[in-house]
Amino acid sequence: MASIQNFTPRLYQETIMASCAKSNCLIILPTGLGKTKTAILAAAQRLNSYPKSKILFLTVTKPLAEQICNEVKECIDIDEGKIVLFTGTVSPKKREELWKNAVVIVSTPQCVENDIINNRINLEEVSLIIADEAHNAVKNYSYTWVTKQYHKKSKYPRIIGLTASPGSDLEKIQEVCKNLYIEEIEIRTDNDPDVKPYVHEIDIKWIEVELSPMFLEIKKYLQGFLNDRLEKLKKWGVLRRTDLKYVSKTDLLRLQAELRGKASSSGKNFVIWTAISVLAEIMKVSHGLELLETQGVIPLYRYMERLQQDSANTKVKAVKNIVKDLNFRSAFIKTAKLYEGSVEHPKLIELQKIIEKEIKEKDKKIIVFNQYRDSANDIVSKLNKIEDVNAKLFVGQLKKGETGLSQKEQKAVLDDFREGMFNILVATSIAEQGLDIPAVDTVIFFEPIPSAIRQIQRRGRTGRHGEGKVIVLMTKNTMDEGYRWSAHHKEKRMYRNLESLKSKMGFFLNSNKDEKITKFVKEDKIKIFADFREKGSGVIKELIEQDVEIKLEALPNADYILSSRVGVEVKTTEDFVQSIIDGRLLQQIKNLRNNFEKPLLIIEGTEDIYSIRNVHANAIRGMLAAIAISYGIPLLYTKNFKDTALLLNVIAKREQDGTGKDFSLHPQKKAFSIKEQQEYIVSALPGVGMALARPLLKHFKSVKNVINAEQKELEKVEKIGKKKAERIKEILDREYQTLD
């Protein structure tokens, strides 16, 4: 019997657990109200109902997996050795051994996905899968495929999803429910009667600041740059909005994709190609304006300086045009002066006042969230000048030219914060989810964010064990205001959509039935070798869905090998264009041609191949022509990874029918023509090589005649000469001797 220990379930946890006992359930609880412990209750119930089964607890990161594993050990009364942790640091072989005797496995989904693909674990034995941070179960995230395999294979399937915020978009919420086979939603808000006694008050304050005249002057120049470019687009008939003030980033991205599509079919249309470049200028300078309005001088100056440096080393017209522009140059000079004078953004000034006030209370922990690493770094240095403040930076892993922390360093920082070694954590978005962040007294947003999920995640870092405080800094008359109301309305919409979906759950389930894939009738499984670097692709997962036997290996010359003679390279449309830009494609094509009798290139995706990147259409056409004509490699197009998998399956079936499935991993090189084989044989003679093999064969007409020729006859061939002729005859005439 699996029993609960070291905690007393709350009423709402028991109510939710009762739903989980009957149905696949999505549990939506505010952060800090015990989602994990509710799932542990359900795990104990399943283990008691199916004593020989296993529980699989999935979560998005290694630190969260470690935290949950410890919580399970603390709360379920079973042998600790039967509660195991799977992460990328545990070798696949070790995971396979641990699985055999484990009862509760806490893992990242990627580990489980890899182990399913390689047949290391048996999902039939699992009576419950718990998907933590369930809002990630969309598109091709590992949760989606793992739960689909589990739903198909388990003897007694049950799935529970845990989240504080599934998102504001109804379609996304439905997608999460569909991918996790959800049959019931258990949602609680702070105002529900069974939850309210456990909810601690969170005081939310919005503090508005105004840009100083010095900032407004820089803004005037950057806005002048943008207005000039937007007027050009409007004049050319490219931009149809009459009020340029309300042109959003989404509008610009949509317009850019549309123009790239037109450029592919319009040849040398000056207006279209110029408009694409102008749009790139607008988006780069818009980012600079956002930094000025919401962050401050330091990140803006560094960004503008990078543009200046890039302009000297790039052929991209957009960057060159930006740095030559009078408005940009004026803004840069003004920004440089403020940077040298260490002029601070009004939000940073306000933040320091807030911290001075907050820190007067002893043993207080504070998190300051900021979008950008440069700004976060600056905040740390400014705050550490305040008495009694010890602030530390918390960012993601190292990126080129930026500050970064390894996972080990991140854990050390959080452990120190938890132990009170410092009192202020200045963090980027990495601290919003997926890490065991300790509860804090005050959370400060340096800027509003337009995402309901991220807003809820940030806010949930406080008010867990007592009253909490949230302070949001906002610059008036900037995009900060738009982000504030965007997140507010999205959060309201999220709860409305959840209630609506919950009331329609019965109808929704009718459209959520699992459709079985019709399989080919065959005695043996089709076998396909796949490069191990493809293991995260939808293609491999879909092939397994189609009951294909996948062998993951290191394949140097192809993504997939379908038979002893067929090697396949698969490129998404975006990767195809990118590999032209970075020069990878040509070498990959050569390797494919040289190593397979029947090479094949598949281009996957419905995007217009000419509109993905700012690459001239003729460069793409030239590469397509070289692949098909110069290298003789067929190109096939597929819509998506499912289409690609079906095509690979069909080709592999044709290749393997009647010949068996036990073809070699190392394919035979393409068959040489008779001419090539003749040249190869003669080229092996001493001092000959391929360059002299051809004239010898041309002179003597056959390999036999070359070998039988006298030395004098050999000397008559150009570039053979007396010495080479002697060596050739010596090799041909000398008796073969073994070492025996």
C-alpha cells in the first residue's frame, strides 16, 4: 500500500483528486496552492488501485525534476530507492536499469521520449502520467508525443496536467486538452470558497514614471527615423494603414512575409526589394526605441554601438542605411552623452527608492524581473550601492558576447538565495518557470509584459506562505502601457475561456477521440536507420506511430537510410535556405551523391521557399538546378513532418519488399560505371593515378592491353616515361610472394 505522509490534504486537493480518480484531468491552481501535492495524492491512489504499476511524473527542467523527486520522497511512504530521477545527466543505459525496479519515475519529457524511441522503457506498466507545467503540451513539445504513445500502449492509462496558467487563447487551451486527452478540468481561482482560506493577500501596485526631456529628445529622433520609413512604405502603396501611429510589430512581420512572397515571382521589382530592406530598418530601430522607453540608456547605447560595428563588416543594406541616417546619428550622439554621464532611466531611479524602502524590513527577499541581460546587469550594480543590499544576477546560459550562468551555477545562486546569503535576485525570464525559485516577499516587474502566462508565473513567486507584494514599473505614454492592458485582458479572457470550455467539455470530448493510423499490411516491421541528431524531429515520432522500427545511429552522410542503396537528406524549407546561406548544403549534397546509389533530398514545409529569408530568388533557383542537374539528385516536396514520415515509409517499403529488412547500416557506395571501374583499376598502378589512367586506356583501348603491353609501348604514352614504365612492368611481372 502506498500511503501519504508528512502533509494533510486540503479539502480542495481531495475534491480534485476524486476527479483524477475517474478521469484524465487538467488541474489549474494558482501558484503556491499545492499542485504537486494534489498530483501526489492521485499517484498514491493509482498505486493502490494498480499495485504493480509505475507512476511517471514529467516536468520541464532538471531543477524542477530534482525538486519534485524530493517532494515525492517526502510525501509518499514507499522505499526511497523505488523513487528515481531521470535527467540528461543519467546515461540511457543506467535509466534502462533504474526503470525495471522503480515505482515512481520523475523525469524531463525529453529523456522519456528518447527512451521510448530506443525501446528502453515499457509504457504498458505505467498507471499514471503527470504533466507538470501542462501549458507546454502544444505543437511538437515532447509532452504531446509521449502522452500519445502512452494513451496507445498503457493497460490502464490516466493522465493529469498541472498548470497555474494554460494561456488566454481558447484554441491553445483546447490544444493542451486534446494533446493530454483531458476529460475533466478542475480550476480554482483565489476567490473560490474551498481555496480562499489558504490564499494569502497579494498587494499589487502600479507605479508610473515619465521620460525626462533628455530621453524624449532621443525618442524624437528615433521616431523621426521610423516616421520617414513608414511614409515611404505608404507612398509606395506597400503600407495601407492611414494612421502610422498604430502600426504594430505584428503588422510589420506580416507585411515582410507578404513582400518576400511577392519578390520570388516578380523578378527585379525595385519597389518590393527596397520595401523589404526598409522594413528591416524599421524593425531594428523600433527595437532601439523600445529599449529607450522601457529599459534605459545602457542597453540602448550598446545596441546602437553594435549596429555601428556591424555596418563596417556587413553587406546588409538595412544596417548600412540605418547608421548613415541623420536621425539615427543624432540619436546615437545624444545617447552616447547620456551613457558617458551615467544618466539613469526614471524607472531605475524609482526602483532604487523602492528597494531602499523595502529593504528596511529584516530578512526580506525580493525578486526584480527584467527582460534584458544588459539592463539586469546594470540594475545589479546600481542596487549593490544601496546600504544593506546584496543583489545577484540570475540569467540563462552563456550566449555569444553576453553574461551567462551554467545550470550548475544557476542552482548555486538559487541555493544561496534560499539560505539567505543575499537578499535580492535580479532575474530575466528564465526565473518565470521551470526552476525551483524560493518564495519571496516582494516581486518587482521592471516592465509590464504582454503575456498572461508570464505575468501569472512572475506574480506567483510571492504570497506563498504569507502576504505578498507585487510592484510593476511602467513608463507613461510608451509601449509599457500597451503591454499592461494586453496582459490584463488576456488573463481575464483565459478564465472566461476555461469556464466556457469546462461547461462544454462533453461536446469537446466527442471531437477528441484518438484516430488510429491505418497501417500497411506487412509481416515484418519496416526498418529505417535515422541519424541520432534527428531524434527530436516530428518525423521519427511519426514513423514510430506508423509502426516502423527505428534504429538511431550516427549517420555521417544522410538523415535517413531506407535500404542498402537509398540515403535521404530531409530539410525544412527554412533550413534549406539557411544551409544555402551558411554553405552547408553543397557538402551535404556531395556526401549524399558519393555514398548512395539512389540519393534523395526532401524539402519539407508549405512556406514559400523564396520568402523565408532575404535571399535573392536566383540564388535559390541556382542551387535547386545544381542539385537536380549537376548532381542528379531528385527533389521531393512534403507538406509537414507527417507527410515526410509517410513518404519515407512508402519508399522504405518498396525498397525492402522481397529483399528482407536486414540491410547493412553502412550502405554500399553508388555503383561505378564500367568506364569508372576500368580507370580505377589502371590508376592503382605505380605512379599512374587517375590523371594518367585515362591516357593509358585511350592508347591501349582496354585494361588487358595495358597490363600486357611491353615497356617500350608504355613509354610511348605521354607523361609515362622510362622510369614509370619500368616500375609498372616490375609490379606486373614480379612473382607474388607471401611472408610464410
